[in-house]
Amino acid sequence: MRDLVEIGMGRTARRAFGLDEVEIVPSRRTRSSKDVSTAWQIDAYRFDIPLITHPTDAIVSPAAAIAIGELGGLGVINAEGLWARHPNADDALTRLVDAAGSGPSGDEEVPLVPLLQELHAAPIRIDLITEAIKQVSAAGVTVAARVSPQRAAELTPALLAAGVEILVLQGTIVSAEHVTRDAEPLNLKSFIADLDVPVIVGGVHDYRTTMHLMRTGAAGVIVGYGSDYHVTTTGDVLGIGVPMATAIVDAAAARRDYLDETGGRYVHVIADGGVQTSGDIAKSIACGADAVMLGAPLARAASAPGRGLYWTTAAAHPSLPRSQVVPMIPDDYQVDLRTLLFGPSNTADGEINLFGALRRAMAKTGYSDVKEFQKVGLTVRA
């Protein structure tokens, strides 16, 4: 039964929970972490860890996508980002870094959004994004690229021709039924049916929309909008949001019901938001996610193109940005990408050895793979 609370006369709201409000319950069994698999597979593509990157230029360049792929994850290039608009995206990023260096120091927000909007005002060039994708493809790792629903029909043919193997169709909120008087909206069902590659779609926050997106033929559904603390401002700007633990559980329920409805078609749930530590990764999967889409936690990698800065794809919206551009860490706090993902860690904050810790959490609760770990018990903090 849904937990409804009265917020005033004649008005109720559902009680929902964030990842910081739930805890994983140990079982009667433990096992060696050497006997645990963190592998994850979507369609024909198998990955050693359940990691998809948030498609922001802050953490994904062609070189970074290759490095993440070689370490067992999936790096997603933003096909509408700086690598698609500037012949030398590193120079554009240097402008951001230099501007950040001239602003407030520490963890304070700096006014970099107008500069990011300026950099994204340059037109998208098919030749540039094609070159970036071919660079990743040549390295032999799985190639993924993100497009917005508004540009999907325009850009997808070129992306597929360049070698994209997984298409990520992502916006702040994506629905299967977009209504507009200005133009013919994208028909997700027919769009996906015409493609020969798996499509991951999102973000969503509720059972009904998740079910609708699954019925379009999507291979995966993104839950959330990359809500990283002090970065994403969708709640402030639009007032929209559902705490992530509840959003993931609801999406997982839709996945189960869709599996029954179709007689066995499984659609993956990808958690994108509220994940700051390795414990949050474990709790996301415990709530029912098949993989996590990480953003800000990867900004600590020394190889991240943002060089310590972080923002989501919504930061560059020309009229209504919904993300800050934030200095996440000082230079001396950056670590090697492999160390960030697999350790060893020299801190006790859960921000390094992200997937080594997931393996340990699964072992401590007696589960041998990601699918089994989705069945682990949970409690809610009082």
C-alpha cells in the first residue's frame, strides 16, 4: 500500500525515499569477494562493471570513453556537446577551467553557465562528432552516444554511420507521449523500431512513464536526471523530482510487470542521480537498478576532461539551464581512473574504489551477481 500523507485539507502526497534514507540488510550468508561478479549485459554488449557515464563533456572525451571502456564500463559521448561543436574541444574546456580559476575558490559555485552556453551556441558539425566516434570505435570498445529527443531524428543516421553501437536518447524528462503544436513530435516507438541498435531512453521518475517507455521498445530506461548534490538544479528551476530510492523501486516494478506483459522481454533500469559514493551505487542496485549512470563521482579522475569541474548536459540549455558548473575537487585530490573505480583507496569516504566496494557489499550480503543482489533486503531510516 502506498504511504500517503496529508499535506493540507483535501491534499495528500506520497511519501518517497532517497538513497540516503535506505540501508542494505545483511543476509545469513557471506561469501568471498573473489566469487562475486559485477558483470552486466545489455543486448549483445557485456560489461565488467554496471557503469554508464553521464554524457557530459566534463567527464567524457573520446579518450576518456576509450579508457572507461577498457576498464569494463560504458562511456557515453554527448553528440551535442563540445566535441561536436569545436575543432579543438580541449581549448574550449581550457576557457572554462581558466574562468573557474579566476572565480571563487573551494566548493563555492562559480558563474560559468553563461560561458558554457556561449560555447554551445556554436553549430553542431557532423564531421566533428563523426571523427570523435570513429576514434572510440577504432579502439575496439563499445561505442555509445547521447542525443536529445529534439535532435534525435536529425543526428542519429550520422551517428550510426560513424559506428555508434548503443544510442542514448536522454533529456531531463522524457515521455512516450510528447504533445506540441509547433512540429511533429518524435514518435519513440517507430523511431526505435527502425533502428538496429539498442536504445536507452530517459529520464523518468515514476512507474507509469517507465512502463510507457518500455513499451516503445527501449532496451533500457534511465531513472533520474543526474541529480548530483550542489550541481543539478532541476528541483529549484522546475520543482520536479522524486527521491531516487523510490524512483528506482518504481521503475523496477514496471520492469517486472512489463516482463510479464511481454512474456519475457527484459528492459534494463539505469539509475542516474543521487549517487555520490560506493554505498550509493550498492543501494541503487539493491533498489532494483541494473546499472548506474555516474557523473560527479568520476570528476575526481585525473583524466577527466573537465579537470575537476563538473556539470550535467542540462547546464548549457540556451534559455533555462538546470545545472551549475561546479569545481568539485582541488588538483591534489584527483586520482587515476583505475584507482577511482577499483582501488586501492586511501580514504574512508566511499569516493574511491567505487566498484571494488560494490563487489565487497555483494560479498558481505552473500550475493554472487548483480541480478541476485537486487533481491537483498532493505530498511528505511526512522
